[in-house]
Amino acid sequence: MQSDLKAPRRALRTTEAARYLGVSASLLRKMRARGIDDPSAHGPSYIKLSPSLIVYEIASLDSWLDSHRTRSAA
């Protein structure tokens, strides 16, 4: 019998997401604020569960990192 249950989505709070990315929590907060005015300066996508609770799915963090992958010009 196959279950219809999906695997739980793994989400991290801002400080945990920052640690995962290797940046400061302050930088993530600034990127959220800048993204409102300038979409090109936005950080990873996030979920706002309440006015004071923001979470980031690990898959979104990984996608955001991949979108910033570059190669050396040399």
C-alpha cells in the first residue's frame, strides 16, 4: 500500500538559514528588505508564518546558492 503522505518540508529560521549559507542573519534580513524595493537584490525565497516568524526551506536556499554559481573569467 502506497502512502499519500509527503516527506516533511525542512525549513530553517533566519539564524539557522544564515549559518547554512555561511552569511550573517543581518545580511538575510537586509536582503529581504531590499528585495521589496529592488527584486534584483533579493535573497533566497522565504515563508512568512507570522509578522515575526520567517523560515527558509532548505531547497530554496540550495536553489538560491546555485543561481549565484559563477565560473572564473580566467
